[in-house]
Amino acid sequence: MTGSLFWLQAGQWQLAATLYALATIGFMGANVFYDSLLVDVAKPHRYDAVSAGGYAIGYLGGGLLFAVCVALTLQPHWFGLADPAAAVRLSFLFTAAWWTVFSIPLLLWVPEPAARGSGAGRAVAGGWAQLVCTFHEIRRLRVLSLFLIAYWLYIDGVDTVIRMAVDYGLALGFDSSQLITALLITQFVGFPSAVVFGRLGERFGTKRSIGIGIAVFALVTVAASVMRETWQFYAVAIVIGLVLGGVQSLSRAFYARLIPPGKSAEFFGFYNMLGKFAAVIGPTLMGGVALFIGDQRLAMLSLLLLFLAGGVLLCFVDQAEGEAAARQL
């Protein structure tokens, strides 16, 4: 679907929206199984390091591809392209090729348990029933349920900061090239910092390390609400890069310890669904504040509520109790 965007023509916004929606479904669906493989390729005591390593390499690869696409767009004549529009279209082909090439090692050499069940049609039909069953099982796991509520709140704040950063920067009057540079900074800083957070999780505990990341994000929202200079925007981008991969990777590792053995795919399906659905609250909150109060800075500051609520609930999650309950289900 991403590669197909190369052939779009001006004005074909309906087709563009359809291709984008289908690409998003594919990406989110793939992430369910990618995340669930964590319990098959690593031992529980290595979840933090392996999950962090995955995010770190992802940020490095994504940053390199993004840098190439940005170079194509900003200097198309260097590459023999007519204009930035041609460069953007070519970037879709590069992205599709990138995904294809780097999926090959996963498909060929990463082992997984033998698949259970029958045809795709029955699997799709049974998916909704399985979702209801998984929801009922989650309700029986008190600690897991509490963590998911906490995760739903703080990851909504994280996703909103990332999704709304460009719009917020434009609203404050920053140049688009400066915003692109800030996004690149976040990608490349996220590479080593995700690895560091994996080590922190092993040394000081996963929940405590997630809490550190949430606290930093809370401070970032305060800093972003008062920034006025370009260097401040870059500084915020660096700080976000330092904790972004850590919060994401350690949350995945922490959740993997709380789910019942042999049910990683269905439980990570719920985890990913919740994480993607969470991206609704933050933008709605920011949009509502901006609409009724008319202040973009207060709109950014409103995300502090999500980080505080999620962080407080996380404090009450008992990992040992959660692991014991998962083994008994």
C-alpha cells in the first residue's frame, strides 16, 4: 500500500486516504505478532534488554531511511529529480523496499511455535470471539488490568507528543525545516537511549524505569508549553529521544511478564489495540483546550494530566502478584 502511493496524482485524495488506511492496518497488524514474538525469542529475565534492542535498531533504521527521504525532498536536484513532489513520491517506493528487504531475516530465520487452528476464514470469524474471551481473561487478572489502564493513559500522552509535535511547532511559528531536523534528532538519539533504558530496567527494575521515563515526559510537556526559541525545540527533541524508546520498550517487556504462558499473540493483540486506540484521548484533549481557551501552550500542558494519572496508577501495579496470577490462569 505504501509503495502504491508512488503512482498517486494530484487531487486523488480519496485513493490516498484508502491506501493510507490499508497501510496503517497492515502496520498495526504486523506489530501485534512482532511484539508477541518477544516471549519466544527471549527468556523473561532478558525481556528488557531484547525489547529495548528491538526499539533501538528500529530507531536507527527508521532514522537512516528518514534522513535519505528528507535529503531527497530538500535537495531533489542532487539526485536528478525534477522537484520535491517527485522526491516525496519516490520516498514511498524506498520505504516499501526497505520494509520488504528487512522483513526477510525475520521471515526466514526467527523461530516461532507451530501455528494452531485452521483456515484464514475461520480465523477471522473467530477473531471477534477471541477478543471477547481475551477481555474476560484480562478482567480476571487484576494486576494486568491495572497496568493496561495505566499504560492506556501514559502511552496516550507519549503518542500525542509525537503525533502533535509538528503541528504544535508550526502553531508556535517554527519553520518546517527546523521541525524536520528535530524529528531526525529524536530518531537518532532514540537509538542509544533505548539500549540504555534496557540496562536500567535490568538493574533498577522495569516498573521503576518506566516511571522515570513518564516523569521526564511530564517535564517535557511543561518545558514545551513555555518554549519560544529554536534551540529550546531542539533541546525538547533530544530529551524526548532519550526516553521515548525506553518507555515503549520497557512497557512491552513489563506486559510480557504479566500475560499467561502460550497466549502472547491474543494478549498482545489487545495490548496493541489499546495502545492505538489511546491515541484518541490526547489529541482530543489538546484540541478541546485549544478550541475553547485558544491557547496552544495550555493545550500542550493539558497532556500533563495523562502522564500524572498513568504514573500514579503504575505505582500500584505489583509485578510479582501479576506474574503469579498469570501462571495460574
